[in-house]
Amino acid sequence: MPSTTQLTAWQALSAHHNVISSAHMRDWFSTDSDRFNRFSRRFGDILIDFSKHRMTDETLNLLLDLARESAVPVWIERMFSGAQINHTEHRSVLHVALRNRSNQPIVVDGQDVMPEVNRVLEQMRRFSEQIRSGAWIGFTGQRIRTVVNIGIGGSDLGPKMVCEALAPYGDANLTMHFVSSVDGSHISHVLSECNPETTLFIIASKTFTTQETMTNANTARGWLLAALGDEAAIAKHFVAVSTNTEKVRAFGIDTANMFEFWDWVGGRYSLWSAIGLPIAVYVGMANFTALLEGGHAMDQHFRQTPLPDNLPVILALLGVWYGDFFAADSHVMLVYDEYLRSLPAYLQQLDMESNGKSIDRQGLPVTRVTGPVVWGGLGSNGQHAFYQLLHQGTHLVPSDFLAPVNSQDPIGDHHAILLANCLAQSEAFMTGKTEAEARAELASKGMDGAELEALLPYKVFAGNRPSTTLLYQRLTPSVLGSLIALYEHKVFVQGIIWNINSFDQWGVELGKQLANNILPELKGERPAGAHDSSTLGLIGYCRGA
Ligand code: F6P
């Protein structure tokens, strides 16, 4: 099999890059009034504008050739049909089964997984209704008012992001907390706001062995028992979400209060599974189902739409174009939606844990860059902080703008101002400001001569900075589901093109192993072992040496 860089389409793109890399998008827009129409697509209530990219029709065609030559359609079908595409763990990758609203069979190891998926969804429905209606009573007879999800990584970021995003649909009688860090300050602060008699803990861990989660879970357990004084209280205040029944039982949680998922659900793809229990509890099962439906609609689009109109494929190809041909090493999410404030952190795990790989599917070192550094934040705030680098820095940073056309909280002119800023920023990234324009602007303010010439270079914006804008009518559960699935599939397609496995995460293991070595040394249970002088010095400092 030829390496990615040997593919005909890759080499054609390389040559094409040499030809168009110095062209300016501004010129393309001024000579082509149809550019937006050709390079934007609608998906339900979502508009995706990718016209502000350094690409022509030829670029897109060549990128689509790359997708074909990389067998993207074959890989899509392999995922949906349950093939073990996570080859290093011998696992299928079937988060799409969790939101398979068609209920068509999906077979893993000769078994249709849909009956199990539906069984757990039904269990989630019953439980979430009991909590929301007050039918579920705590140990002392009071109803649940506070839910604390204890998990980390995929067992935290997805449900946390979605609960925040769908807060307008949330139950006002419930307060949601998400404890993830093993930093004791996190759980201490959360517990200080909780009443043990009215608090439910959801211990969310695929493996039920994750050190941070189990440490927090034990602390929560001790706190509850200290207050309620009876082991029997655990059954009323703790439930578990996991693939590991034995460990859940060993922790002391009744497996009747366990919500199961399966090893074919990756942690960072798990919010659609029982890991979404806090979402179902907070927004209700009807809204959780609408989230699944939005994801499923994007799945069908991804599976059925020819490549030139396939949105995850287009976004993936643009990412490859910048990373591999323009040496862009990061991608920024610019979110003009307060409710999506945790989306960048969520996408950071999705993308970086999936495609932060340097060994290909044949076990060989990759020969070009793979996944970008993903970062970002709320756009309105970022404009007054990190946007300077995006406008005039030396890095090329492709960006995604996200904004709702309609606010969930209309108040005065706020939303129009927010949207105006969002649209203005992508326009500014693209057009920039030429020297002639900057000169005229300074002159119009009465500046001239040496003073003008000295300031002029600082006032020029090169522009030509690529961005995609995703607008949606309103952040409904269904729109959110489609957006998340869009990014999941984008990441998958990039992994296909880079010939890497996007579904394992061996890179997180080494730090865990070394932490387990250092822990007893820090606690003084054994002398510091064989470490480098830096690590020994740091251990010594922590121990007061
Ligand atoms: O250490 C990384 C990781 O395994 C992630 O992939 C995962 O989302 C997270 O830890 C939490 O894992 P678990 O759900 O098994 O506690």
C-alpha cells in the first residue's frame, strides 16, 4: 500500500499548493459573486459556509480525489457495519449504534447490538423520569435536588458540555455538578454546595479503574456515609455508568443501579451512551432522544451523501489541506454562543486524543503531520485577548466560527452585537487591510509624513486567514446532536486520510504508569527510586527536602 504522501492525489495537491498558495481569497471573492453559493451547504437548521478558505474548485476536486484514493467511502461503510476498525484494541467503533434511531440491526460478533442499546435507553428513561418527578427518594425520604457526575475525559467532557449547552431545556429544580480533576479542591468545593440528603452521585467510568474518578468517588462515598451514617444510603445516592460490572459491584454500588455500555463505545464518543445519563436526567429523555436524533441525521448524511456534498468529509479535507500543505499546526474554535463555552475543551479531547498519533495503521512512523492542536474559547472574549495573534501573528490558524441566529435569552441589542462581531471577524480574517487602505485611513485621521510611514506597517492586516462559519437557527438538542456528530465524523475522515487509528489512545498510558511509581515515593512509603535528576529534585521539593 503506498504511503499517504505517495498517493497521486497527494502529489497533485502538493503541486497545486505551489500554484495557489500566494493567491488571495479577497481576489477570488471580488471576481466570483457565486463563491458563497458554491462553497456553502445547508443541513437542516445549520448553515456551513466554507467559502472563506484558500481553495478553488480545483483545490476541492483534488481534495475529493484524495478522499477517494484514501478509500474514505469504504472506511465509512466499515465503521457503520461494525468492522473492527480500532485494530490495536480489536474493537468495533459503533457510537453510531447508540443513536441509530432507524433501529436497523447493527451486528457485532454475530449479535445485533440494538436490543441492548434500546434496553439501556429504556433504563435511562425510567431512572431519569423517577429523579425528575421526585419518585426516586433519597435515604432520608427527600427528593433529589443535586446531581454530581464524577468522571474524567470522555466520562466528563461530553455530558458536561451538553448539559451546559442545553441548560435552557434543563430542569430548574436540579443543580448539576461535574467533578473531574483529582485536585481535592474540585470535589471539596462541589461537596460544600451539596446536601447529602438530596444529592445523587453518578460515577461515570468506562473502565471503573481510572485513578482520578475512583479517588473522587471514594471521597464522595465517605462524605455521604459520614453524614447519613448507614451503608444502605449508598443505594439511594450512588449509581454507576460503566462497562465493568465487577468493579462497580466491588465499589459497593448495587448493579441494579448500574447503567451499562460496551467496549465498542470509545470514551470520547460516549455521551450518546449511558454516559449521557446526567443529560437525560437534566433535560429529560425526550430532549436526550432529540439529541440522538440530531446525531443520527448527521450519521445518515455522512453515510449516504456523495463526497462533494458530504459535510464531515469537506471539513476534514480542509483540515488536511492546512495541516499538511500550509504547515498550520493548530485549529481554533471561536464560539459565539455562551451555552457552548465548553465545546472547545470537548473537541480538544475528541480531536487530539483521536488523531494525536505518529504510527500508522501498518505500525510504521507517519511521514507527515497528523492531528492539529485544537484550542479556542468564547469568541466575544477572545477578540479582546488572543485574536491579535490570529489577525497579525506569524502562525496560520484555521478557525471555525459557531453562532446561533436566535438567542435563547434575547435581551436588548446583545444578540445583534454578538452576531455582528462574529461575522466581522471572519470577514476581517479573510480580507485583511492592504497597505493602501491603511494609508488612506491614517491620512483621513490627519496623519502624514514620517509619522504615518512609521505607523503604517503595524496597521496592515495580511488577511487570507481561512475560516469556516457554522450558523444555526437555535441551539436545540437536535442541532447540537448534529454538530457533535459532524465533528466526530470529521475527525474519523482525517484519521482515514492520515492512515492512523483514531480510536485508541495508548499515549495516555505512560504518564499513568509513572504516576503510580511516584505516588508511594511522594507519600514517603518508599524512598525515591530511579528517576532523572529533575524528577528526583521535584520529588524532593514536594517532600520538603
Ligand atoms: O486516560 C484517557 C482515558 O482513558 C480517556 O480515553 C477516557 O475518556 C478517560 O480516560 C476516562 O476513562 P474512564 O471512563 O474509563 O474512566
